Amino acid sequence: MGKIVFYEGRNFQGRSYECSGNCPETFSYFRCCNSIRVHSGYWVLYEKSNYMGYQYILNRGEYPDYRYWMGYNNCIRSCRMFPPYRGSYRMRIYHRPDFGGQMMEFMDDCPNIYDRFHYRDIYSCNVTEGYWIFYEHPNYRGRQYFLTPGEYRGWRDWGGMSPTIGSFRRMRASFA
């Protein structure tokens, strides 16, 4: 079981809401979110209801201000909890939609996709093992996209704003 506490004010002040599972709509519990404590579990927070919009991936720790989780604003409208994953990791990325073009398989983190894959854009991917996080820019910066095992035939399938991905890493005990 996971546990996360959302606070309307910075530094864990103001009205709070404790959550222990998936929540497709948080607006009835709090209007804005300026700080968070993750007591356990892995969480994906979404800017919009029903798991849409910008994503923020958090693990155990304290986040006294929305900038600590790389937030663009203080708006969190839904969240999902994922159990820890202890298995192996494997993912294939492709330079074209529908698993076409150049392909490369990864089992470890990649701080700069261009250095290893020689392309800046990923149009599709197949996650066969583990949870992964795509980042918009190299060195794990920018917008985040959470991927679970499955086929992603196009970049919109993982909620991407464009096919440009700068880095990715495995979601594990200490990814932040």
C-alpha cells in the first residue's frame, strides 16, 4: 500500500489530503498543491483529471514546493500509485511510428539518447519489462512520461507533446 499527502501550501502547510491509491479527480479534496510528502510507493501525478496532462513521477521523500518535483505549476488533478518493481528491465525504441525504422534495445538508463541512439526523436517503443520514465531533455530534465509494459505505436500513446525525448531511466528505488 502506498501513501502520499498533498498540501495546499508550501512547506507542508495548509489544508492537506492523504491518499493511498489511484484517484482520477483530486479537485474535490484540494484546489492547488504546493507541497507533497510521499511516505511509500511510487506515484505518477497528473496535471489534469483522469490521468491526463503533464506527468510528475515521485518516490519516497519530501517535496516542499512544486518546483522540487519539476512542476510547471501547482495544479495536480489526478494520481496513480504503482507498486515497487524488482524485476529486470527491457525496452526497444524506434525511430519511426509502428515500430519502424532504426531500433535499439535498452536495459539500463540513458542520460542522452542522441549519444547512444543517434536520433533525437522516438516515434514508438515496446516496453517488455519494468517501468520507465522518458524525459523531454537530456540528463533527466523537462517533461516526464511514465511507461509501463506494453506497446506504444506512436508518441501520443505515452502522452507525449512531440516525439522528442532527450533521456530516459528505469523507475526504481532511487530514480530522483
